[in-house]
Amino acid sequence: MSSIMRPLIAVVAVTAAVAAASPLHAASEADFSVAYAAAEAANKQAGALRNQWTTTAATLASAKKAAAEGNFDAAVAASKDAEALAKASIYQANEQKDAWREMEIK
Amino acid sequence: MGGRRRGDIGVRSAIRFALGIVALAALLGSASAAETPNPAADAAAFKKFFTDKFPKVKLEDFVNGPYSMDEGLHRQWQEKEQFPPYEFAVETGKEMFSKPFKNGKSYADCFPNQGIGVRQDYPYFDTKGGKVITLELALNQCREANGEPPFSYVKDEMAALTAYMAFTSRGKPFDIKIPDDPRALEAYESGKRYFYTRRGQLNFSCATCHVQSPGERIRAEVLAPALGILNAMPIYRSEWSGMGTTSRRFTTCNSQIRAVPLDPQDDEYRDLEYYLSYVSNGLPIAGPGARP
């Protein structure tokens, strides 16, 4: 093997390995199911705290729509966005348990 | 000598310990006093806040919401009152109110004073059921008790009925009572907590708009002060192209800040109405009203 070929093969091998491990690979229906379930669970928790956001519901709906269209990359991305929104609403509800008094007229 | 010194140190430590306990007790005492609900003090502070913020607005004028905020808006309100857009709702409500149910009874049988001139007493705390009863809820309870299906809480029939009942109560000061019942005080506190709690993706509380920013514009809308905000309910809103109840106002406020609204007449909304009405005690009923 020539001295030029050896590093080239190494670069190709590394690139292939990185590509395999990278999140850039196409998402599957199973990936979507996992991501969507996590988002739904977080939103349910926000519901128990009586503090769901309309944007979480809308993002969950768009995730479902993308999955129905077979676009699992978009579906997973939207599910993750929905989960982040739901977690933010949970944080807000917990933080406001005491912080509401800061605004009170006294 | 050494024994005496040891004794002094012992006494000093005991005194320090006792002083520490006294200080701690005083601290805990003041903390719990600060958190003890005091609705009367809340209502006084609430009124003072708004009258200080808007010294030119008469106390009773706060019930006109955004129209009380400056002279130009006040003129708009006066012009609107010449041909009030809620007039049809009052007429419809009057007709509905006097029409008997299938069993021959009517709304008048469900309310004190036949339902005339009683708006200022709602919501009240029902000590039997342990919950706040709003006028909207009382109307639907009346219907169901007489074998009639309940109305939607947000508009149409419910808005017409409450418009008529408010109209017969105009000028009467809000007279919301908190009975000597810990559950009533808890309902009041729960309403207060809801009012000041930030929610929704916009991270707004009711107070963000109606305490911190009354008189300011949010897009084209002039925000109403929280003081007297329920006295003019139900309202005709140009934005809705129709009438809306207190339930409609609460749920749409939540949607606007990107919070999923609760169901109309859920406990939180009933408690919120209880709190907001109580702190406006003494201000006249001005409903039905008209808003931009």
C-alpha cells in the first residue's frame, strides 16, 4: 500500500465511524416513539401542576403530524422541542410556588 | 477561683442560649404574622396601590377599566354608553330570566330577592359545600336542579343572563364576604396566589398586565387596572364581536399568554374571582360593560 493511500484509508474509516455515531443519521419510527413518549410524559407532569403551555401542545401536534407523513427526523426534533417546553413549564410552576409573593401588593 | 470562672461561663452561655431562643421565637413569630392571611389589609393595600398610581381617577371610576385611564378614553366610553352594544344581551337575559322552566319554576326561585339586584353578593363562599359559588355557577346549578341542561359558561345565554342580573344591580357596591371558615380563607388565598403566579410561555401573571401595566398598551389594547376589573362583567368586547362572561375573560387571558386554560369554573378560576371581587369591595357594580 502506498504511503499516500494509508492516511486516506484512515480518514475514510474515521469519517465512516463518526457518521455512524452521529445524530445526523435518519431517525426511525422507534426514535420518534421514544422522543414523543418523553415529551408527553413531561407535559403530563406539567398538567398535574396545572401549568401546561399551549406551545407544548402545538409542538406535540406538529411532531405527530411529521411522523404521520413519515418525516421522522422532523418528528423527533419537534418531540425534543416539546419536551424542552414542557420541562420549562414544570420549572416555572415549581419556581412560582413561592416566587409569586414577590409581585404581591402589600 | 477557677470553679467560679467556670460557673460564670456557664451562666453566660445559658443567658446567650436563652436570648437566642427569644430572638428565634420573635423571628418565627414575625414570619408567621407576615404570612397570616389578612384579606381586609389586602383590600386596603390594593385600593391604595391603584389610587396612588392613578391619583386623578375617582375610586368608583376604576370599574370602567381602560376607559378610566385617561380623558380621551373616558369620552369614548361616554359615547359608547349612548348606544351600548350590550343592550341586546340585557333584553335577551331579561326574557330568559322571566321564562319558566319546563317544571314551572324559574331562575327567580333559585336566588335571594328573586335574583334582582343581587350581583354584588357573588361570588360567595358556600360553607356547606366548602367551595366558592360564582353567579355563573349558581345559574347553571339552578338550571340543573330544575331539570334543564347547563349553558356554556363563556358566552351567549350565560352572558345574557348575567348581563341582566348585573344590570338590575348597577350601582350597588360589591359586598363579598369571607365567612369565619378556614376553607373560605384558603379559597381566598388560592385566588390571590393564582392572580400573582406567572404562567404560560410568556411568563406573565394576571398582575403583570393588570397591576404592573394598567393604562399601558399591549398591541392596540389598553390594559385595565385590576381594581374593579370584575365589576363591569359580563362585557361586550369589540375584539370578540360579542358578549363574554368572567369565565371567557379568564380563559382567554390564559391563552393569550400561551398557557393552556383550565376548564371554566374550575376551582382556581372560582377562587380567583372570589379574590378579585373581594379586593374590589365597595366599588359599584357597573355591568354589563363594553370594552374595546
